[in-house]
Amino acid sequence: MTVTEQFAEYIHGVRLSPDDRELTQVIESRILDYIAVTCSASYYSSDIAPVITRYADSLNPGEAKPYPVGVQAFINSAFAHTLDYDDGHLWAGIHAAGPVIGAIFALAPRFKPSGRLVMEAIMAGYELEYRLGMALGKSHIQRLFHGSCTCGAFGAAAAAAKIMGLTKEQISSTLGIVGLAAFGSRQPLAEGQMSKPVQVGFVAERGVNAALLAAAGMKGPREIFEGRSGILSIYTETPKEEVAAAMVKDLGTTQMVRDTYTKLYPCCRYTHAAIEGMIALRPRFPDPSVIKAITVNTFDVAFNATAPNQKPSTPAEARFSMNYTLATALHQGFVGLDDFTPECIARPEIRATGDKVTTHSTKAWNDVYPGIRGAEIVIETKDGKKVAHSQDKLSGMDGNPEEVRQKLQDSCKKVFPQERLQRIIEAVAALSKQSDISELLGLCAVGGK
């Protein structure tokens, strides 16, 4: 069988055991995290979210009927990535919630899946997206592809096909079709990140459309992965035979959704090690004015994504600014959603400290990447003293359910009343026993169509 056919068989047959409470809780946490970052974007994203909404409205002007299902998937997924607060996989270096759960929530009103089927679709989408991301490896990122998009397209397609109840042959075609549109560039990281969530929105829309096309009878390439012109020949320097073997190794015996981390800071993950290192050093510098220079040593990908934005002027730029996030962590002891507004970005004391930050890429951190994505903070005072701290372990790595519930409460407290947040938590906890997820969808609605 081709790789596509092996994944189609897996997606068609994947089941969540009613007795596996631990895995059920993992998936519940992923749903809550998705809700937290997507719904909070409607309040905290003053720059990107309104543009996305205006775009969607322009496609259906003056009408109250819902957005087309593909457009809804685009909105869901783009909103999930707007605050750069969505969950991810450390070693694959990608985000799955937007493409996978965004596609599911778009399709749910039409196909009315049970809660258990939703969870199985999440399992399938995360599995395929993570496996592809890990197998493509380091060179995929070095070739400047945005893995959340190239791999996310397949995650969205897998989830959509599962929700729609497609046959094995139709699922295989779905994956083949979406492979024709699986693309994502890291260029937004290089010149301002306002458009970065749009790419993630695109892949959810493409995944849904691929499944709809397959359901209508469209046939897709059978060897979209390992074929002579397949993506494994394009997206990585690793021999495609090795990548194909890695993709399907132990398929059906793992649940990679278990390996998802929770973001505890609403900014680029590549700043998090430095943020936590700065928080660890902060008690030693109650007066930041004594600091002469702050040096960050990290790895290439982190440097390229976060070092150029030294003087951010927009919320999108600030989320990818090592200078801004470190200065904020030093002055406050935390970095939160409220810190990414034009007013907060312009704070003179933060800007003054940010000007003291210099970021470097070093061999030591590159040698352990991608297994470890850490940073060293070196602070030099005006009297010549130096203090250093290395951070190679990050908070949120175990996807702790209590941390996720707290994240929902904190991030959406200005979006929903406390009573409604509690009802969302209870609805997700009961989801595996529900015949459809309409109640949850209603609870998560934030105005609009």
C-alpha cells in the first residue's frame, strides 16, 4: 500500500476506547485550549481578527446566513493562530489545533457528529500532522517551509474526512487532493507577522474542501507523499524512503496527541525559554536600571524568528520580538495577553530595557535542536558583573489539564461571563457521551454569523 492508503486505513478505523479516560482527558484539554485561544482572539486581537472578519463578510455581503463551511474553517483556524497562543508539538515544531479542530468545528453544524467522533477526528488529525512534521525533520524548517501549514493541511483533511464518514478510498483521495495545496512559507516571520495566521486559516479551508471534493467523486494522487513528484521529494532533504518509513512506523499503536504542549505565554514559542530564564533571574534585579546589557544565546530558528523585531510597533511584531518579550518578563515577572496592545508596546521603560537585548545563535543550542529548544540569558550590570541562566525545559510541556482550564478562565474572562466559562468546561468534560456537539458550539459562539 502507498503511504496515503496506509493513512486512509488508519483514519477510517481509528477509535477512542470508552475505557481510556486518560486519553479522553488529553483530547478534552486540546479542545479547551482551542476554545481559549480562538475565542480570546475576538477580544485581544485588535489588528488581525477584524481584518479576517471583514474579509469573510465581504464574501457574503448583507446576508445573515452562515459562512460557507470552507470559509468558516478558515476563520476558525486563523483565529486559533492569531494570538500565537495555540498548542503545539515540540519536536515536530508545528501547531495542530487550528487546522484540525478548526475544520471539525466548521463541519459540525452540517454533519452533527457525536462527541466521540469529534475526539476520534482530533486523534486522526493530530496523528497525521505530527507524524509528517517529525518525519520531514529539521531540513523542512531549514528550507523555510512553515510546517503548521504544510503538515497542517493534511491534519485538517484527515479530521474533515473522519467527521464526514468517508470511505477508505475517499479518505485516500482527500489526502491526495489536499497535498496539491499543502504549502506554507516562513516569510511572514521575516517581515512582520500579521499574515502568519492567514496561512494556517488557508490549510483548514483546503482540508475541508479536499474532503468535500473527494465525497463528490474527485480522485486524488495515490502517491502524494512518496511519488516522484510527491511532497517528500520537495519539502525535505532527507531521502524520501526514510521519511515515508518514519511516517508510518507503528501507525495505529500511538496517539501522538498525547505529546502536545500547552503554551503559557501568548507569543512565539521560540521566546519562551528566554522568558522563563528571565523570570528565573528577575529576583536578582529588582531595579532593571542597573542592567547594562542582556544577551540571549539560542538556536538558528529562534534567532531568525525573534531577533529581527527589535523595536516592534504592532502587536503581531511584538509577539515575535525577543527584545519586547524579555523586557516585559523582566519588568513584570510574566507575559500576558494584555501586554500586546499598541499602548503596552510603547511603554518607555519596556522599550528602554528592550534596547539592551541582543540575541545570538550559538553552536551549543543548535546542536541540541530540535529535541531541546532552549536559551541562555546573560545579564551584565553597569558595574561589570555578569549573571547567566540556561533554560532547557519549558512549562506546559505535559499539557496539564488544570493548566488548560486555568488558561481558558484567564484568556476568556473578558469574552464570556464566569458562569458560561464553567458551562464550557462542563460541556467538554461530558463531550464523549454526547450524541452531537451542538450545545458546545452554541456556548462558544462569539457574536457574528
